[in-house]
Amino acid sequence: MLLRKMRQAVKYLDAPTNVTVTPGVNSLTVNADVSNQAVNQAVKNSIINGYEDGTFRPEQPVTRVEMAVMIVRALGLKLVSDEGLLFSDSEQVPQWARPYVATAYAAGLIHGRDNNEFAPNDEATRAEATILILGMLKIK
């Protein structure tokens, strides 16, 4: 079932999206026939929730930290303490995301890049997303 959902989500990745946002928890509205169902389902399940200013930015690349947060939320993993977050650039991981990154690391879903850097604000590459999805499938 998870694999089917992942396949459905992948076909929506390149779809054009017209987005309207109403600030508040789980109130994101996406007005696009192709991606409406997938995005609204992700909001409903608290996998994504937009930015602090109430916006959803579908044209903005996903960062490594955002990707880690979404995967941990999608899997419903219990958050672990961020004390074990030992990347050389751990201080660059936003405070709100630290437990998610620590959890993804503890679950073996993410790894550092060269020099043990997590590079939280770098764009997530397709290769990194693929590795994360494969790791996610092993957990579920």
C-alpha cells in the first residue's frame, strides 16, 4: 500500500500547481486537479504544513532538512532526542527540525555528506530522495 501511495505521489511531482493558502493548521488549499488530492492528503496527515507565514511554496526546492522532516512524519516514527545529532554542521539544523533529523539519522534514513556535514539547507537531490524512499520502504 505504501509503495502504491509513493508511486501516486511521484506522478504528481512535475505537475503545475496553483496554490491558495489560508493560515492555520491543516488549512492549506491547493487548487490544481492533478496535485490537489496528494497535497491535501499530506496536509491532512500532518506530513506537510507549509511555512510559518501560512504559505505553501510548491515551486521552491525541498531542502534536506524538510525532506527528513516529511519522511519521519510520513512514517510516524517516535521522535528521539537531538542530543545525538553529531553532524559537523548540526548547529545549522533549525531547532524545530532537530528531533526529526535525529530520528531520521537514528533510523538509518539519512547520512552525512563529505566531512560529516548534513547540509540542512541544501536542496535535496533526486538521488537523496530515492535513497530516503528506499530506506522508508524497508522500515514500513
